[in-house]
Amino acid sequence: MLLNRHQAQAHLETALSRSSAVILIGPRQCGKTTMARKLVTPASVNYFDLEDPISLARLEQPMTALAELDGLIVIDEIQRRPDLFPILRVLIDRDRTPGRFLILGSASLHLLQQSSESLAGRTEIVELAGFSVSDVGPEQLGQHWLRGGFPLSYLANSEASSFAWRKNFIRTFLEGDVPQLQPRIPASTLRRFWTMLAHYHGQLWNAAELARSLGVGETSTRKYLDLLEDLFMVRQLKPWHENLKKRQVKAPKIYLRDSGLLHELLDIRTMKNLVDHPKSGASWEGYALEETLKAIDIDQAYFWATHQGAELDLLLIKDNLKYGVEYKKADAPRITPSINTALKDLGLEQVTIIYPGEKAYRLSDQVRVMPVKSLASDKVFQLVTGS
């Protein structure tokens, strides 16, 4: 589950109170360092920023440097020194005192294989995203949708400054961050691929089409996609399969996780540009879907579609019960044949239609309409599930 700022801080402090090591993961510039610095000042000898040459020099002999420290030790941007994971395992096994290490990383644990192998069973993981709608408040929903959730983008003093920040973020990400993890992928190639994905936002993954457009093999496009997912830039929403007579879609849907970065790649600079753009509806759907996943603590999330045309934007599973969510950028959503099919075929408890309007209302015992601003509520789960 992704967490808003208040939830993440509380979850982090609870995790540190019971585990010797906690890994705080999320995209670069989403606020991980700010959260860590509330617990340990960067001036402390217990704070290691692996982008800082001084911290790197102090870790020339990492076992000696870390073993002699007391209290909570913060290691920021751990993906730059994956060789530290085996050393951390040794230190943790020597002393299982809670709250010994807080490890910050801008890549998923799938990419940081060393952590999952070396620290298995020794850590708790907290995932942080950018600002959620509950962080900024429902009255700021339009600005949040346009600028995205990265704090420095959202808080910029103008639309032009926000767009410039996102442009620079993408350039730094491609030219500085990616080469450290995948040095053989040219920044220009990954930029072209990422821009193509922006135009496929909310659509089914089509490796063959993207490979032809990019002039590379399908294996390469899959590698690029997985890399962007591991770096928290892209979401691959997996399809749900039931043992039904209907033929079901098996390709994932692709979403860019931050709406602000999506808009930079599509050259959308203002709210007027956004409202008038052909991808406006897809952008809004992806934004609302991402905010739903930030707001709700669920076990599994999928989409569902059949080759006969029935589909469900989001299938949530919690305690073996299934709930559906549809996103409709319309003034007055109605029950569609797809919703009726999904209710029947998937055995859903409820379908919630999220829309940009102001009023919540029921269309039937199992279908309700909910404003997107309700995602800022602390009762989102109850609203979506009807519990």
C-alpha cells in the first residue's frame, strides 16, 4: 500500500520501534529524505547520504564505520552501494535491537535483489509516493492533477516553474540515475520510449507496436518497461483471470504513476491545455486510479476485461472479497452493461464509480457513485467497499 504523509510517518515510526532495519522506498524527490531527517539530522555522524562524497569516504571501511555507531543510522540512496547489504545483514544479526537502521532507496526491492536476498526476514518495508490528494486537500485537486505529486513540482510558485522542475527531473533521472543501474540503455532511447508510453497511458501493453516504433526488439521494450516500473515511474496493472467461458484480456494496462510527469512528456503545461488535450480523459482516469491505490489498504489490485467488450477499470481484493471501481469523467455516470457483467461474472460485493462531480449517490444496491474528491477522506475504504 502507498501511504500519505501522516500515515507514512506513523507507519515508519511504528516499524522502527519493532524492527532492527526498515527500508523506506519510493521515487526520487518524493520526500523520503525529508521524512528521515525528522528522525536523524543530516549533520549527525549517523546520517549517510550516498550522493555525498564525504559520506562515501566515511564508508570506505563500512563494517568499521557502521559497527561503532549507536542509535538510529540512516543510509540514504542505498541503490548506489548495493555492496552494503551483506554488511548490514551481519550487523543486524549481531544485534537485533529495534530501530538500528533506516535505509532509503529510490528503486524497488525487485531491482535491489541484494536487499531481498541479504536482508530477508530482517526488515520492514514502507513505500512512499508523492503528495496524495489527502495531503494537499480536495480543494487543490485540479492543481494536484496538473502538477502531480512530487513536492517540488506541486509547491512551485507558478505553472511554468512547476513544468520546468519536471522537465529537469526527467533529464536528471535519465542522464544521472538510470545509468547507475542500467548503464547500457542510452538516455535518448529511454526518453523516446517513456514518451511513447505517455501516449499509451491507460491502454493495454503492446510490445510489438512499441518495438516497431522504437526500432528495437520486443525484449528490449520489456526491459525498458520493467526498469521504469522498478524506478516507480510506471505502473503495470495486471489483468485478473477467472475460470470463465469468456476469453479474457491477458496483457497488462500501462499507467504513468505521476500525472505531472505524464503531462510534461505530453507537453501539457496549463489546465487549459490539459482540459483540451486528447489524452485528458486517460490522464484523469490514471490520476484517479493512482489516488485510489494510495488511499485504500488492499491485498491485491487488477483490472479485468474480456474480448467480448466487458471491462472493469480496477478490481480490488481484500480478505478474499472483490470490489470493483470504475472511473467516468462524466457529469452523471450510469450503470453500463460492462458493470452488470462484472458484478455477475466476478461476484463483486460492490462497484463504485468515481467521477469529477460533487455529489455521492446510489444507482442500485450494488452500484454507487462517488466524487473523486472523496479520495481525500479517511473513510475511503468504507466508501468504496460499502462496509
